[in-house]
Amino acid sequence: MARPSRQVHPSPDGTTPAASTNVATGVPTLRDVARATSVSQSTVSRILSDAPTAIPIAAATRERVLETAKRLGYRPNPLARGLMGARTMLLGAVIRDITDPSFPAIIEAVTTEATGHGYNVVLGHAQGKAGEAVELWAILESRHCDAILLLGDLSNQPTLIEDLAGTREPVVALWHGSRSTVIPTVNVNNRGAITTVMEHLAALGHQRIAFVGRRQLGDIVERAEAYEAFLERRGWQIRPEYMPDAVNEYEGGMEALHHLMRLDEPPTAIVGATDVLAIGLVHAALQRGLRVPADVSVTGFDDIPGAHVIMPPLTTMRMPVRAMVKAAMDIAIGSPDRGFDPAVDVHPVFEAELVIRDSTGPPPGSGNPT
Amino acid sequence: MARPSRQVHPSPDGTTPAASTNVATGVPTLRDVARATSVSQSTVSRILSDAPTAIPIAAATRERVLETAKRLGYRPNPLARGLMGARTMLLGAVIRDITDPSFPAIIEAVTTEATGHGYNVVLGHAQGKAGEAVELWAILESRHCDAILLLGDLSNQPTLIEDLAGTREPVVALWHGSRSTVIPTVNVNNRGAITTVMEHLAALGHQRIAFVGRRQLGDIVERAEAYEAFLERRGWQIRPEYMPDAVNEYEGGMEALHHLMRLDEPPTAIVGATDVLAIGLVHAALQRGLRVPADVSVTGFDDIPGAHVIMPPLTTMRMPVRAMVKAAMDIAIGSPDRGFDPAVDVHPVFEAELVIRDSTGPPPGSGNPT
DNA sequence: CGTATGACTGCAAGCGATTGTATGCAAGCG
DNA sequence: CGCTTGCATACAATCGCTTGCAGTCATACG
């Protein structure tokens, strides 16, 4: 790293070197702007970062500086800024699994919202492994992100959440399943949503309803519980064989369907814990020669892109992704200085909306199939 | 920002304050480690950043320092490091449109590869607008990313590419359509791939083949050209009405299909420029009561997740995403110091692989539909 | 036994920006 | 006309870390 060690010698003859500009990088620095305008760095700094300063600046000077800065193409160095403890305008995002089709929309919302606030997003991909998430968090923190968003349930490793709780930056978890009270969480009303789905199915005449999803991720746990609770309220039987374990992938859904259809008394409707699962369910059903929804109804959750272009288009629950991300952002970077703003709810819960499409219908043999 | 201005007074009585640790943040600094070990910062720095230094360090000292550093949980501050011109270990990624289902896999590959190299990824979402991409680039550069990856065709705004060419960090474009020679590009052999698809269809007996995709994105332009070239080679007629314009969304594909099927002589096979388009095509065909592939064959491009769980599973071209990203990474951050390594090919082209599934078959009325 | 070589370390000067405090100057007041 | 005020700037100290160069012993050589 052959960096010229001393560049800014006061020039033996006394003349100040014009505008040296860090020779190595070619990027104009604050000092260059100061020199070019014949004012001090402090003045330039105060003007450019127009922070609420007690010190007044002459309008003329401000003009001049602003002009030179633009002319030189000056850009503040975020590194130096961050060093002094100023905000880095970086938002860390730890994503459970970017491969999951429900995340792109979330990421899109996050980057858009963040940009709107002048923030950049540093992406960390946990690849489903909580171990990596811990490490990621460390990285993000050391990068001095102003806030960190946890996207998806990363709670299977308790250490993470605990560590995060002790951190100095705001950390907000989205779709984490509302189990943690240590950190703010923004969630969807899973119980309410599943209840809505079940009621939709029940209204259609279904009684033998299965639920597919692995009780591991926070959101899915809640959904499963809501499913059981509904059955109980109705006084319907809870059959363990109606709740097969399934990894959250298309294949998981496919296997689950085959399992369910091999049962002596197969369900007439299946609630998928996610759209991915539901699409797998539908696909496997079709492969088996079953008709959806004539032979079996299927519902999903998330309304991922593509959920409406499968055949039949999927009935599912749509979450207000944008609003949720916005809420998280407000909690995370909304309060200017001190930690969280006590005035805002740090555990908001949003309602999902039932999108009825063609994958649900009356159970087989129920008179008029519409 | 009430930051205690002077902290490290030599303590009147001569005792060195234990380990002050930046009170504001609570994060141990290099100085803390130095004090705790009773050595100078320089020594600690040299040890921890084990840079190839001409200056030798006693093994015992090294041990001691390493041990204390670990005990204190010391983490170097990337900001301060970057300020000195060291690598920031940040990789900028500008994504054309994260909403496009083919990108998640790419992002996944990028984050994984980057992590493997010790890099973090800063994500920029261009939202399809090239104007934003320019701005993004500026941001990423000012963040001192060690390299920048352009994901997807951002070339519709020429300024971007020009600006980028003059930058000092390595910039590599992936899936940019191989039109730019100003910056390194990693591409898939679109012409070869489309030729493969066309041959597959021709071998099945199709002669009336349509192509759906908007000639705007680099990759798609190439694919369209290859389509025409194939027709020409065979001496088949190029019908403009067989090349409808279609936005790269499910809906675009659906509209295109309806358009094609309203033709007096509709095609028996349709090549979708992307899987998204293809899925839209299939969906619309099914809606129209057409059977795929009995009535019309459809092919896609990308093999996005989900392409195999629609009905019928999509015949498509799969790209070696991982290998392509790896190649880009090698170009971008492979050479340690000076720009690009002249030894490596900066315009590698990868071959896509035909994945035959069930959306293609012989044209209607061709004897045995197997 | 004095003094060269080395092997190790410490000093201190920045990187680029922020910010508390001091300074220069022109009005304003009595 | 001297001095208080207040406005506009400049100074200088840091943030945490890297690094060229100077300094310190200890050992080895003449």
C-alpha cells in the first residue's frame, strides 16, 4: 500500500498548494473545498452537513461554499463521518432465507423505504442458519449500521435475540413470530388470519381440514396454534395425521399432500402455512389427478408473486408488507437520537387480508359445486 | 451529542485508567487492548491486522495481545480501517429489479460468494429505473465499496456505464447483455441457448414458433435476435405478428398469449424470453381452455424457482448462476491490488442448459402425441 | 569490555470529517 | 470615544486505526 506519506507540505515558498485533492484517490475532500473557497474546514463542514448548529453562517459564504462543493464534485466520506459517531445512514438487514419467494417483496419494500429515508441497505443472508445470523449481526454492528432489521424468524437460536437485545443500535424484527419481547417486533396477526381462512373454508362446508407446515418458524407456530384453536372452538376433532410436518419448500408441500391423500379419510381442504407449501400441495394434487378445488381445496399464506398464475389461482392471505416495513423503519430509525421512542408501539400487529381465488370451493359431494 | 471530550488524561496520580473503553459505545478499541496488554497501539495493530510487515514481533507478545483481544471481545472498526485507505470489504450490488423472480437466486449466490471472500454486500435496488442506478452507484462508490456488481441489464441509460467505466473501483456487470465493452461483463450465451430451444422445438415438429419478450433488456435483445437468426437459417418466414411486445411480468405473458391465439394462424409453440413470461403464457393458455403442450408448446428461460411446480412443469433453459457469480467475483475482487488482472477473461460467457419438462411436445395433429 | 548489529517496541503523524472553544471584527451603547 | 455584544470564522482536538521512523535493550563481535 504505497501511499504517499506526506502530501500537504506547506510548500517551501509559502504558497498554499492550489487544491491538492488526495492524489491517491482523486476524490475531493472537505479540505479541498475549504481551500478552494478560502474558508476553514469547520465552516465548510457546518454548511454542508447543515446540522442544527448554534453557530451562524453568512448567507454569502454558504452560497460560495455550496457552489464550490458542487463544482468540485465533493462527496462527504461516510467513513470519516461515521468515525465521529455520526449516523452512517446504513441500515442492516439480516434475511433468514432469501431463497424463500416471500422475501423479495419484503426486500423491495425495505430498500425502497430505506432509500426514502436516505439510508442504504447492507444485506446479510443468514441462509436459514441461525448461527450465521449471529455472525452477521456482529458484522453489521461493527459496520456501525444505524439500525438492524431482522427479516423472518431467526429465533431458533436464542443467543441471537439475547445478544441483540444488549446492542446499542435499534434492532427490529419483522415476521419473527411474536414471541420475543426483548426486541421490538412487527408482525402479522397470524391467529386472526388463520381464523379467517378456516372460517372461509368452514363456510364453504368443509369439516375435514388439514394444516401443513413445520412448527418451527415463529409465524408458522402461531398459525398452527390458531388452526388447532379453531378446531377446538368448533368442537371438531384434532387429528395429528392432519398436521403433517413439511419443510417450507414446494417439495415439502408435495410430500405432505401425498401423505394426506393416502389417509383413510383424507381431508377435503388443506390450509398451507405458506404459499410455497400451498403451491406444492396444489401441484401434487394435480399430479395425482385430483381436481382443485372440486376434490380438494387449498389455501396459502403470503400471496407471493406467482400465487395467482398457477392453476387454479391460489386463495391466500395477503399481508400489508409495505405498511409493516414502514412501521419497522419508523421504530428503528424514526426516533432521531435516543434509542426507541417510547411513544410508538414497538410490537405492532397488522391484519392480513383474505384473497379469495379459485383454489377453494365447496367440498366434494356437497350438492351444487357452484 | 454530549460526547465526553477528553477522556484519556494520564491520571494525575500516575495510574493509567484501567481500560476505559469508549464510554459512549462500550466497544473496546485498539487502545483498550493496548493498555490491557501494556503495549503500544502500533504493536497491537500490527499483530491484529497481521499485515506483511517488515517489522518483527515477539511471539510471546503476539500471544499475549491476541489473548487479550479475544478476552475483551475486540473487533476492529471497519470505518477507521477504511479511512486509512484499506479495503472496506464491502461489495456493492446494484440490482435492476429485485421483484423479478430470477434475481433471488442471484442475490443468494452473490451473498454466499461474497461471504466466502470475507465481504459484505451492500444492496442497491434500481427499481428498474436506470436513473436511480446512477445515483446508487454514486452512493456505493462513496461508501468505498471495494467493488461493484451490476445485476441485470442497467444499460438503458448510457450515462451509467460511461460513468462506471471511469471509476476507480472494479465494476462488473452480470446479465447485462454483452453489449458493453467498457466494463467487464459476465454473460450467458443467449444466442446459443435460444438456438438450443428452437432446435428442441423444431425436432418436435414445430414450424410455427413465436417469440415473446420486449426487446429492451440486453439479454432479451440477444435472445430475440437469435430467434430471428434461427428462422432465417431454416429459411422459415419471420412474422412480426409472432413477436409481440410484452413487459417482463406474468401479465405481459398472458396478454401476449391472447394476442397470439387470436391470430388467423396461431403458433404451435411459443418461446418465452423469460420464465416469468412463459408462466404467464401457460396460465393464459390454460385459461383459454387450451392444453399445454397438446395444443401449444411453451418454453421459458432462467428456470426460476416455481418453474417446475406449475402445471405443466416448464421446459426452460437453466443458467449456471453460481458459476457466473463466482466468475464475476473473481474479476471484481480477485486481483489483490491493481485494477483488473489482465490474465483473466473479463467477458466470460457461460452456456445454459436445456431442461426438458412437460410444457413442450409435438405440435397438434402430428400423429402420436406420445 | 566498548560498541556495532539486530530484534522489538513505541512515538506520532495522519485518513476525512465533526464540533467545542477561541478569535476577529463591526456595530451598539453610554 | 472606550467597551460590551454578537455575528462569522478559524483552531484544534478527536473518532479508531495504520505505519514510517526513531528509540531501546540485549546480544555478539572485535
